[in-house]
Amino acid sequence: MGRGDKRTEKGKRFKRSHGVTRPKGGRKKAKPGPAKPVAAAPAAPAKKTTTKK
């Protein structure tokens, strides 16, 4: 493993080549966000007010 190994990134730089280990840039895929938006907790029902008699 080192400069003579064409499978490593260091070897690719030494041989002045590109490949799977050392791609030539390009657009990177955007990381997918959450599949479904997270729903907020349901609101608590309103409290009933009682009147004093």
C-alpha cells in the first residue's frame, strides 16, 4: 500500500490517473432529507370552564 498501489488514492496521484478511488470531481449527490416531514404533537383539547353556582 503506497505510491505503487494503483488502488489507493496516493497511488492514483503518483501515476497521475483518476478512477473509482480518485474521481475527477463532478456534482455530488445531495443527501436526501427526511422522507416525511415530522408532524408536531397534536394540540391538547381546550379545557372546559365551569361556572360557579
